[in-house]
Amino acid sequence: MSKGVVGPLWAEGAVDLSVVAGVSEGFDLRELLKGAKTVRIAAAFGSLKGWEKVEDHLKSSSAETVQVLLGQAFYQTDPRLLFRLRGLQGTSQGPKFGLMIAPMAPVFHPKVWIIDSQDKSVCVVGSGNLTAGGLLDNVECGLLTNVAAEVDALRSWFDGHWKAAPELSKTLDAYVAKHQELSRHRRATDLRIADAMKQQAQREAQWQKRDAINRAAEYWRGLDGLAAVKAQDRALERMQGLLHFKSWDFSPAEFSEFLRISALGHILLFHEALLLAELPAIKNRLGSLDNRALRTADHLDALQRIPGVGPNLATKLLAVYDPERFIVVNEPVKTALRSFGFKMAADLDGKGYELFLREVRDFVEEAESQGLRPAAALDAFFFEYRNFGR
């Protein structure tokens, strides 16, 4: 990821869910919060679950003040969050927290973060509220700017609304009482809506998966698809050569070169030094892959117990060992599967990987029917599908 492209708001987020434009590789909003001097947050509504994703980072930050301005329209803001923030106002340690509730009218609907640190100031303006969905799980999009004039203007805009908000003592109790009253009336309706949405999402996921399998079959029969699969096959062969398949007596330099091959998943190099220190353990685990008494889940879990090895690298090593049996888990694959209703945990474990392999079995069988190695074929198709085919 280069400067100026779209990336997840959180480091563990996904590029097809809550994202922000104008960031660099490894961007994480919480890292900006740690070094902040002041933080201003404006959101149409918030939830306790969403706040808990950032609370500890703010409490342990160097910030002197944290101001949170929330809307009350439609009674969507969680009263538990309001009470949590009001409680934080009375703490003597860490930042000085401030909470204000914007007037009921006109509807307060922004989503803005203004973060000032000692050496820089940035703003994120987007669509995501202060909720778990808005920060991580929904499809949201924002823009980061560090242009001084823009940051100054947004800071002034926030301060104006902060000053215009009524005193908390005049709004909080009335808001909470009305929220509780309305919650009793709309609970049944909310459940019916959630159930209807779930059923429709399941139907759409089934349609999309059937369509994707048909697209994969067509893609692999076409010249562009075959060329992409062959390129991935060549990359697999190169990786097998670098890792000295199956003796696994590769050098640190060869492993570093392997890490820099982007085919079948771009490996971030943050942990390269740690991985090089763990080469004996990595070689030992690769040598144990011939033991068919161990399940796939056992192999993946054992690899991920090695410091620095995550799901992408672990499954890439498995695919290098046996591209007929193992499929790499990378961002294009996860993005495609989410559209089919299959969600993978960020901390994928062995059992989760076995479920994933069952989920892609129809794609594997189609690739095999065309005489293609599944690891190369699926990686080529899902990259195409994520970027151009959906």
C-alpha cells in the first residue's frame, strides 16, 4: 500500500469494509490516538461496543483532552455509552474527557475525528459512526487529511458545535428516559427487521456464490485467466525453489526473498527480523508436514504458534508445500468469501481454516476439472473477482 490509497481504518480491518483514503501501509487510527495531544470526535450516534474499541487507547494516550460530541436524533445513541463517558469526566488520571450532546434539531449527522499531536494534525471525515460497525464491520469510507487549512477549518467547525450544544444536565436524563421508552416499543420491530435482513443476505450470498463459481469456470477457460494461473504456478515453483522443497534447508537470504514474492498474498515485512530469528522453528514445522497423522488444523495452528507467523504466511507456506491441497488465505479471498456470507475471524485458527477449505470446495473441484492446481487457480480468480469481477 502506497501513500494516498484506500486502506482499513484499523490495521486488522478489511479493505472492503470500513476504510479511509489517503493513508499508507499499516495505517491504524488507534496509533494516531496514542500520540495525540487533543482528540475531537463528532458522530451522529455511538454505541458502547464501538467506544470500547478505542477507550483503552485513548486512556493510555498522551492526550490532554478528549472531546466527544454525539447526536441524539432518532434516539440511536446508546445511553450506556453516555453514562460511560460521563463517568470518565470525573476521573483524575489520563486525559480530561468531555461529553456533549448536540441539539435534537437540526439533525446532527457528521462522522469526524480531529487528532492534534505535537508534530502533526490530521482529520478523518467519513461515513462511520462511533460504533463497532462504523469503525470495523460495515462498509464505510472516509478521507484522511493533514492539510493545515482543512484541519484548522474542521477544528473551528467542531468547536462551534461544541459551544452550541446545551448543557449536559439539561439533555441527558430526558434523552435516556425517552430512549428507554422507545426501546420497549421498537424491540419487536427491530428483531423482525434483523431477521428479514439476515434472510435476504443469505439469499444474496447463495446467488453470488453460484455466480462466482460460473465466473471462475469461464475465467479459467479464457486466455487471460490461464495466463494468470500460469503466472501463479511459476511463482509457486520459484517459492518452492527458494525454500528448497522438500529438504527445507534454505538460507536466511532465500527466506527473505521468499517473503518479498507478492504472488499468493503480499506478506508485510514488519516481523521479518523476528521471522529470521525463528527460521529453525519454521524449518522444523515445514519438515513435519509429511506427517499425515496430523490434521490440517494441527499444521496451521503449529505454524501460527511461531512468533511472527500469521494466517497469510502460514497458509502460503502450506500452499507452497502442497498447492493441490492447501489454499492461501489473503485479502482478496476473504473479500470474496464475505460476499458469499462466509466470515473469517481475523485470528484464523486451524478449525477456521478447515471450515474455509470446505467453503471453497466447489471452486477447488471446478479448478481440478480443468486440470489446474487449486492454490494457483483460486488465488488468480479471487484477485480478479475482488478487483474487477464483482
